Amino acid sequence: MKLIIQIPCLNEAETLEIALNDLPRHIDGIDEIEYLIINDGSTDNTVEVARKWGVHYVVNFKQNKGLARGFMAGLDACLRNGADIIVNTDADNQYCGEDIEKIVRPILDGKADIVIGERPIDQTEHFSPLKKKLQHIGSWTVRVASKSDIPDAPSGFRAYSRDAAMRLNVVNPYTYTLETIVQAGQEKFAMTSVPIRTNEELRESRLFNSMFGYVKKSMVTIVRSFMMYKPLKFFGLIGSGLFLIGLILGIRYLVFMIEGNAGGHVQSLILSSTLLMMGTMTVIIGLQADIIAANRKLLEDIQFHVRKMDYDLSAKKDDDK
């Protein structure tokens, strides 16, 4: 059983060694632990610090491509190097390295394929009251969209089994945390969470420039993910709402017409017709999107089998060397 711990990095030379020193060297049930960093276009000596410390693998981007692409590139490298379990953590030492054993345990015990660390948000001193509230609201929204019970959706401290990692797809360029939970929930992956500890803040978050920017991007990611995995429900609800309002206005116009007062209410008839057409068209769009989503599922199954053959072959070649 091989565990690879991956760390996305962007100019993390000052904190990376602290985070690496906190990582476990042995976990019961794990035969081999290796370490990988994703250098997302760093301009400092992050890579030199990592190599000097002794990380096994470095994924290099010449320019910054964002957390989501870095995460997926890290998964690709981990799978090619034979990882049975992949843990993602942060370079700023936000998460307690000892808790890696806690988040891999459900996978080792065969109880889950994805495990997400639940931070003590309300007890975290460097989180402002507004940020705490937004974290809870965001996690609730993801739970509704994914039909899961994950209490801390934005947490980047998580573990994946090999099969789960091969099935993941991230299409937004912002962050992987929310989209992967929506995907896992809608695809009914075995997913759970465990309580974890956090360390003192070494630097401010670089994921967003403002709280408003964070909320806006997060909501766009959640809505987009829900549209991808439940398009008929998404467009059906919108279309049904428009159709219902149009129908009410139409009935209202008929009542006025029966009473002989329809002359001054032609606007209601026009608006009713417009809303009825918009509602019908939106439902049709939902049906078309649902067909596309069904084809996407077929493509994802094909992609999984292609990835499995590719990664298993790469891992076998490494073992033969």
C-alpha cells in the first residue's frame, strides 16, 4: 500500500519546509510514503527547498495555472507513480500533519474512497466572524447540491483512493474543493469526513483577493457543477417556474376577458405568452442538457478505463526499474 502526499505550491519557500517537517513518515497499514509538490509557477526557490528536503516528485508549471489545474496535475503524477492513496494538503502548514493518519484510515478500512478533513471553523481564531459564517453557508450550499453531509466543503485537506482519483474531473480554473464534492455526491462515491486540527496561520490565504470575490467564484463553481451533473433538474425548476407564472397571468387574463374587462390587460396576455414560451424552451434546454450529461457519463467511464490502463502500466514500468 503506497501513499503519496501532494502539496500545491506557489512561492512557498518560507513555509514549505515547516509543512514538510510536519508530515508523517510512517502510518500503520501503509507500506510506503512518498511526497510530491506541484510548483505552480513559483518565482522564488520553492523547488530548491523541496528538493533539498528530499521530496520524491516535483510537478513543474512554468507559469501559474491555478489551484484546480495544479491539483489535477498532482493527481496525475501520483497515479503514474503507483499511489494507492493520495493525500492533498497545503504548503502553509494550515493542517496538522499527524491527522493524515486519521483521513486515510477510512480508506484503509474500506469504508470510503474520499475523506475530507473537517476543520474546527468556529474555534479557529484567525477566521473572522464573516468568514466563519460564509464557510458554513458555502458548505451548506454544497451539501444541498451534492446530496452529501460534508460539513467543511472548502477544506483542502483530503484523501482519495486510487479509483476515486482516477474518476475525478475538474473543469473550473478556480478551485477543486467544491466541484469535486458535488461530482462525488452526484456520482454517489463513498465519501465521508473526519474532524482534524489546524495550526497557527503562517500567512494569509492567496486563493482570493477579497471576501466578495471568494463568494462570487464559489457560487459560480457550485451552480456550474450542479448544471453539469443535474441539468434536467436545474433547468426544469427554472422552466417550470417561468411556465407557472405565465400560466397564472394567462388565467388572470381569461378571467378579465370573461368579465368583459380584457381591453386594458393586453400586457398581461403578452407577458403570459412570453413566459410560457420561455418556460417551455428552458425545459427543452434541460432535456437536451440531460442527454449531453448522459453522454458525458459514458465518456467518463471510458476515460476511467483508459486512465486505469495507462496508470497501471506506468506504475508497472516503475516497479520493473
